[in-house]
Amino acid sequence: MKFPETADDIESEILISSDKSKELGDLRIRQLIKILPKVNSEIIVEGVIRIFEIGKSVESNSQDQEFAGKVLEDINPTSKKDLKEILQRVLKNWDKSVEQFPFWLRDNYGVNKLKETFADLELSDYEADKLKTIKWWLQIN
């Protein structure tokens, strides 16, 4: 495993960890998480967002996103990225069972900012359903 220096590196290391999970379990993602505190939070956040955004095949996408969620949960990286932009990028392909994403949003942006941004989004019915799930996870009306 190489030390991640860019968002591309983070994305790649999460995907490799997911691909190798059948033979290694979660060993590789745990190793990645141990070195991530030395990486700039914005780089981590961008790499993780890309995992939620890309939406590969159904079989691997869920595991990819679970590992990305584990990074958010264990590292809790801070970000100043535009919340609306993150949601627009992620909602289409985010796996609703990956609860770490909504909780990271809450921890990073706060409930008031979330509510304000949610009200400002223009979404497809599919994306609106995903947003409804985020609200459910966070118990936001």
C-alpha cells in the first residue's frame, strides 16, 4: 500500500481494499485507516466522495461504499467543501445502507446547515428518495 497523497490515491486505495476484501477481509482498509490521520482531511473527503459518486456494479459498489463509510466513521475528516455540491454529486449513487455518510454530514456541517441546504436542492424523484433516507437516519423532518 502506498501512502495516499491525492484524492485519486484515496479512491484507489479504498477500491483496492474492497476488491481484496474476499481474501483479506477488512485488513487492508484498517491499515489504510491507520495512516490516514497523516493525510489532509480535504483529500480524504474528496476521495471518499468519489466512491459514493461513481456507482460501479451493484455487487462491488456496496462493499466499496461500506469501506468509504468506515473511513468517514473512523477518521471523521473535516471539510469546507460546499454541502450542496457534495449532495448533488453523491445522492444518485449513494447506497442508502451506508449510514456513516449522513452522520458524517451532520458532524461536519451541523443539523441547521443540513436543513437549510436540503430545502434548497432541486432533485429527481430518485434523489429525493435518497435525501429522505438521509433525513430518516438523522431524524430530521
